[in-house]
Amino acid sequence: MTTPITVLIADDHALFRSGFRAILDTQDDIDCVAEVADGEQAVAEVQRLRPDVAVLDVRMPRRTGLGAARSILSVPGNRTRIIVLTTHDSDDYVREAVTAGALGFLLKSMPPEELISAIRIAARGDVLIDPSIVRRHLGRFAESLATPEPDAAINRLTTREREVLQLLSRAHSNAEIADRLRVGEQTVKTHVSNILRKLGLRDRTHAVAYAHLTGFATRDNAG
């Protein structure tokens, strides 16, 4: 039997916490191990329980979700993946979440099944940022994610690297990309490393943001 994905929920609205937990409790592969009401508690409980995924609301007392994310992700050896939830798709929030290293930035208005899917995606180490948020709000800090001439940068990628980037932007895991392209997972990891180096990007989160920001993710043909 597969070990369940352990999840911590941090939100100062008790109704949201209890409702979200009730939804997660219906999933055989997800185990909600804690729910807390503020950012300080989130940091403390993540350190104590080491959940696979922490779902953090942006606005919380004592410490914001973004502040908690930075603290959690700065701990050496940390394995907890972060999803940031908000009712406000502010570009400042998106920028801070991406900079902190969160693997997901989602609106609370998303359907429950999509939030559940986001937890599974984050647990395997892949990125999920609502594409509409990326398109609307990453322009203000595009220089930190993209070169001045994105088409020229994309052209430095091989055909296979462009295929990998497009699949990566659609939240596919390394295993799924490997299966689709009929190559080994290590080959996919090598392609991802090459993509980050050629485009001057820090990590997979920035690669996904870059692909959406430049419109590459929605092209019919990545080649």
C-alpha cells in the first residue's frame, strides 16, 4: 500500500480549515496531519511533523503565509513542499511566493478537485501556478524570470528541451515526461538542468513561470 501524502493546513478561517480537511479526508492517498490558525504555528508544526506538503494562506496573524514559507524553506534539509493559497491574486504575492520557492500559488476559489490535484503535484516536487495568474501578474517582474528576448532564448533550446519545457509547464512530473517522450527519468532531469542553465532560470518554479509569461506554454507546437 502506498504511503499517504501528509499535509498541514494553515489558515486563520476555521470554516475553511475544517472544510478543506473534510475534503482531504475523503482521499485515500492524503493524510491531513495538522491544521493551524497562524504562520507561527505553521512553522513550528512543520518543523515538528515534517509533512510532505504545507498549504499556507497568504494572510494570517502573527506571521503571513509567505513569511512562514520563507522560514520553512530556508531550513537545511527541508523536504516539505509549499502551496500558497489566497483570495487575492496580487502580483506582489505571486512574486514573493515564487521567490520563496513555493511549488504552488493558487486561488481559494479553485474547485476542490483541483486543490487536491495540486497537493499531489507538489508532493512529487512539481510546480503548479494558476496560468491565468501567471499571465496577468508576472509582467512586473519579468526581468527576474526571462531574458529581454525570450524567443531568442527559447531558440537556444534543442527540440527535445522545448518539448520538456512545454510538458513541465503543464505540471507533468519527470516520470510522466519520461513516459510520454519514451526516455529515462535521468534523461529528463538532464534536459531540465540544461533548460534552466540556457534560460538563466533558478529552478522549476521559474521555468514554469517563464513558459507561461512568454506564451511558450500555450503554443500548439513547442518545436
